[in-house]
Amino acid sequence: MNNTLTYEERQLMAIYLGDSDGTREGLIATLENMRTYLNPDEEAELLTLTDSALEHLRGMDDEAFSQLDLFPDL
């Protein structure tokens, strides 16, 4: 797996970080919950992005997560 987060993955994480408790595990739980509401036929791209972001989050430790700059470009 490529350990480099894409711009889109960072933006997704930044958006949902506020709905979590601010931890890596909290963000994973929030994204997993959000994922259950996605319709694979209509939101395939968002589903793929979410899965990719989750894979990155699961592959890093809390120290690496704390170093991420997760501020959305709104």
C-alpha cells in the first residue's frame, strides 16, 4: 500500500474528524459509520475514497496520525 494520503483522502478525514473524538480510532469509527449510509450504485466513488482512507488510517499508528495536517480546504 502507498502510505501517502491523497488530497481527497485528507479532505475526507478533515471533514469527518470533527464528528469523531479527534483520535485515529474515533475517526475510523466515524468513517465506518458514515460508510454504512453510502449506496454502492450511486456513491461508488465516495465509497472507494472512504475505503482507501480507512485503509491508510488502519495502517498508521497514533503518532503518525497526530502528525497529519487535517484542515479542510473549504
